[in-house]
Amino acid sequence: MARATPFLVGLLFGLGLCLSGMTDPRKVLGFLDLGGPWDPSLAFVIGGAAAVAFVAFRIAARRGRSLSGGPLHLPTTKAIDARLIGGSLLFGVGWGLVGLCPGPAIVDLGYLNGRAALFVLCMAAGMALYGLLTAVQTAPSADRAFASKYEPTADQLQRGG
Amino acid sequence: MTIDWTHFTPGSAFAGGLLIGLAAAWLVLQSGHVLGASGLLGGLVPPRAGDWPWRAEALLGLIAAPIVARPAFHTHPPTIAAGWMTLIIGGLLAGFGTRLANGCTSGHGVCGLARLSPRSFAATATFMAAGFATVFLIRHVF
């Protein structure tokens, strides 16, 4: 069962996204459009999801290790910094432009949607660009102070999101 | 501001959320990882030895979901209205931004809030505000 966990987790995640309607940009944009009739559904999605996850994270934290016996890979970064805010702003704009965020866009690949495919491709390109810029900034020839400010933390390297 | 009662679906939205929460619960309990879609994809770009396989498998699960969802929940394929230019810009922003912020709606908005993480509260408030502002500008200003 543990071996199949990642695939089944992805499947369950995707089923939740499909059932909740989040895979359709019209539903998401209905939530993000405050100037028109407002569809609060997305709040209910996050509410339901966070409530269940809250219980699980408390249990996991108390156990201190995973069921497969390994360590927890939880983020340890605490600082609310420019990268967090700046990155969230950029992501939010992209989300508002299309009505898709990473999870639903990937599920929409399963619907064989060409526009979703283009979006996912460009997401991957944006991620690759980020990786390229951080790698360049940690190159030996770069100024050390500058590099240490922008290189990914060990936590981010380990966790990746 | 009025509620869009014709499109508001509290039941299926909440039920879908429960499934998402169950997925996150399963992952953190079984393997200790936070469930975040941007991390799943981002962890493949570039891939890291010993780490990329589980992320790739989870992505496959996401992609397989419609096959089960259509008969199970009678879901419909999406309608994506954005043109190719918007898709390209939006995709690049979403990809770059989620890496910079180290998370998205699932990583920060679900798991981060569930963990009561101040960082995730800040991230979620920010991308929500940016999303609201972007849609408002596009639909009601420009």
C-alpha cells in the first residue's frame, strides 16, 4: 500500500479537485470576481480540505515520524520575506489571468485539454527559469553576499514546495 | 455584492475539499511530505535523485483523476476561455511565482493553513489579493 501511496494520493487529490469544480476556470473566476455575482464555493473547498488536513498534521507532528518510519519533511522556514510575498503576487496574477492554478491545470491534462497543456508547459518553463536564475546566482563567480541572499535554502531544496 | 446562487455549490465544493484534505492527510501521515501541486511539478524541474519518482507518480494520479471522476461524479471537461498569449503569460507567472513563494493554493492555501503557518497565511492572503485584483481589473476596468 505504501508503494502505491503517491499515485493514489494524486488520484484522490485530483478527484477532490474534479468534484469541487475547481478544474473549471469559470468556477474559480466566479470566486475571484468580486465585481459581479460572487460564487463562494472555493472557500468551502479550502475550508473542507484544511479542516481534514489540520487533524492529520497534528497527528503527524505528535508522532514525529511518518508511518513508513522515516522523518517528516515539513518546511522549517519562518521568515515572511520578499520572495514569499513577491512570488505569491506573481502566482496570484497568473491565477487570475487564466483561472487555473497548478493542481487543476494538471488534472485538466487528463481531460486532454490543449489550453491546459499550454498552461502547464509554461508553468514548467517558469519553474525552470526560476531554477536557472537561482543556479546562476549561486555560481562561484557571483558576489557571495548576493548569492547567499538569493540561493534556495536547504529546506527549499529538500522540500521543493 | 450579491451571491451567485445559480453557480454556488456548497455541497460538492465541501465534499471535494474533504477529498483533497484526505489526500493531504494520507501523504503527510504515510510519507511525511506536504501535498503541494507546485512542489510536485517543481520537484521535476529539475528532478533530484531519490526524490522525483514519488512526485511523478502523484502527478500521474492527478492526470488520471478525470477517468474516475467522469463516471463517479458526472464531471465535465473544463472550459478554458483564455487565449494562447494569456495562457503563456499566466503559466510563466504561476510557475515562476510558485517556486519563488515555495507553494500554491494546495501547498500554502490548504496544507499551510492546516499547519497554522504564518508564512502560509501571508502567502495565501497575498495570492488571493492578487487574484481578486487581476480579475477585477480585467473584467471591470479594462
